[in-house]
Amino acid sequence: MKALRAVLSIAVLGSIIAFSGCGPKGGNSEPLPDKQFGLLSKTWKASTVSFGGTDKTSDWTGFTLTISGTKGQASSYAYSCTGRPKPSVWKDSGAWTFGDCDATTTNDDPATQICRDDGAKITYSIDAAGKNLQLAFNFSGAGYTRVSNVSGDWVFNLVPQ
């Protein structure tokens, strides 16, 4: 009888120890990059565009940006564009990752930063419903499609298509 009590006591104690390491329900929440990618992954159309503080929306009326990839696989994030004016600060398509494009810093915040494959460091904000996306970046280059100066501060406000 004493042996049975000892075995039961050890079993109960072992169960308590085993389950005490478990976190609260919902502790296995989705990683932030996957959550953000879930919000970003769709086709967006331009609602307003500004360059150096000047409204350029009329130049970007047909612009769409499609963000795609696979959750949990940062190397597979991609974008494609249609309706780009010429010259454009966007290539037809490319890759992107979460982060600030600077390998020497640790300021990679997937909630606010995207690094495009051409080195453009984009600060973004998106509402919790995924209905409004703002992309802000400084483009320094000649522009894609033909040579013309489009260097400067750009802000794209986008809505789902």
C-alpha cells in the first residue's frame, strides 16, 4: 500500500512538473513576420502617391502592386507591379524581405520595415484589418524603364484592389 502511494505521489508530482512548463492557451501565437505577411499579401492599388511632398496621384492611377510569397519563408517574398508610369521607382517585379537593408544594424522590425531587392529601404504601416497600406521610402536612382530622375522621398497610400 505504501509502495502504491509512493508511485502515485511520484506520478502526480511528475505530471505537475511536466505541465507547469506549458504556457497559457494561445501561447503559440503566429510569429510577427507571418502575421504581417498575411496582412500584406494581396494586390494593392494606389489611392494617393506623393513625391517630395508633391501630389503625383494622377501619374499612378493604374498602378497595382501585388505582394506574394509563402508564410515562414522570408526568401520567397516577391512583388510585381502593373500600370507603372515611366520612369518608375518600381521594377516590374522583384523580391523583398522584412528588415532595414543594413546588415550592420539590428533594427530589423518586421512590423514597420521592408527591404526591396534593389536596396530601397521602405517604412510601411498597415492597419489591423489590412485595408490601408502606406509605403514610404527615399529612392536614389535613375528609375526603371528609362533614364530619368525620380530620386527623392516617395509615399504610396494603397488600398486592396
